[in-house]
Amino acid sequence: MTELLYLLIIAVWVCLLFAAMSLYVWYVEKEKIRDNLDRYIPPWKILKQKTSRKALVHGWMDDLAPVGKRIRILTEDDELEELLTKAGYPFQMSVQRLHGAKVLGALGGFLIGLFWMTVGLPLDIFMLTFGPVLGYLSPKWIIQRTARKRQEQIRYELPDFLDMMSITLSAGMPLDEAISCYVDTADGPLCEELERLLQEIRFGVRRETAYRSLMKRTDSPDLEALIQSLIQAHNLGTPVARIVARQAEEMRRIRMERAKEAAGKAAPKISLVTGLFIAPSIMMLILAAVIYNYVLKNGLFGF
């Protein structure tokens, strides 16, 4: 019995040794095959990589860009460049890709209209006719909406930036270091624009030129007033901390007035909703209750 147990243990160890040797041989052969692939077929790794959907769409846009550039209906290069600048170049877009996106949107609108007509849904002729037009203009509309939202976000972040600048400048910190401190601690479109401003100044661009470049990239009257004050302070040597503190106080007053204006505009909208939906619903409930009581009292319809 003991000899049989020893034989079993020896057999297990032999099997484990054979498995280890087989694994080692497999690993060596795998490395040889990989080396041969790298030596004789260099692009095989690239062929194995999966192309993302975003890269695929960008490739289509780049291919269709020459066609879209020939069609300049309601889309000029200067206008598109300005929109992309104010939108922060979203989705890795450029003017060339935006031209390709127009053609891609037109083709998508045509396919949707064709599917709409094939299925037999209502307004099929309308969709087939105007679907390509809507698809052609939709990339520009999306960029316009993105630019509008980004500029609104900049206006929303500006008072907080001014408060922090007022505190740091009053503590004796230089202007560039104060802006850099805000860039390091904050996040958002205003932070991105200020970071680009600092990069331009560090690369040797004149301060006034960098300020005016920031004004071109934004569409906020409040930020423009601040930049104009900074340019004047730089040219005249006026203390910046006092200007920023005054701008912060003025910004808080403007924000309060805008909130009051938005509240005043909301009252007529609430009244409109009340008059169109809530009041008729209440009248219908009252009328239904009156009719129900009349039916019960007179015993109509067998009740």
C-alpha cells in the first residue's frame, strides 16, 4: 500500500513537470511567432487594433471634406472658424471636418427620408425633400448651440473668478500668478481660455495682444469690460487689485439684476401655462362632477 502511494506521488510530480515543460515550450513558440510577425509583417498590430466609432466618423468627414468645401451654402470658412473658436473646438472638429460633416449630415438626412417614405410614415414627401437640407445644416446648428452654451458658462464663472482674483491680488500676489492659481484650482471653459492666455504670455506674445486675442475667443460683454480695464491698467500702470475689486462688485450687481429680470420674465410664462393647461383642466373636472351628480339624481342610463 505504501509503495503504491509513493508511485502515485511520483506520477503526480512527473505530470506537473511535463505540464511545466509544455507551458514553457508553448511560450517560446509564441514569442517566435510574434517575432516573425514583427519582422515580416510589420503592420499586423495596426490591423488588429479596433477602430473607434469617433475615429471612423472623423475619417468619413475627412474624406468628404473636399466635396463639402465646394458647397458654400450658408457656411463660410470665416464664420465656421469663429463658431469653432467660441465653442472651444468640440469633438476634435476643424473647419475641414465641419465641411465633411455637412455632406455626411445631408447623406444621413436623405437616408432617413428614404426610410421614412419606405415605411409609409406621415409627411414622407416632406422628410425626403427637407431631410437632406436639415442634415446639411445640422452640424452648424450643433456648433452654434455648443458655442452659446460655452459662452454662457464663461459668463456664469466670471464672478467667482473675479472674487478669487480680488482676494489673491489684495494679498500681494502678482497678476499672472493669481490667474495661474485660479487655473490650477478651477475647471471649465473660462479656465481653459485663461490657461491659453498665460501660455501666450509665456511664449513671448505681448500682453495687450494676448488680452485682445482672449476677447476675440469669447462673447461676454462682462469679460470684455474686464479685459479692457486690464489693458488700460497695464498701459497706465494703475493697480490691478483695485480694478478687479471694482469689477467684482459691479459683476455681483449685474448678476442680481439679471436674476430679477429672469424672475420677471418667468411670471408671464407661468401665467400662460396656468391659463392654457391648468385652468381648463380644473373647469373640465368641475363640469364632469356636475354632470355625474345630475346623472345620479335623475337616474339616467340605469344608475
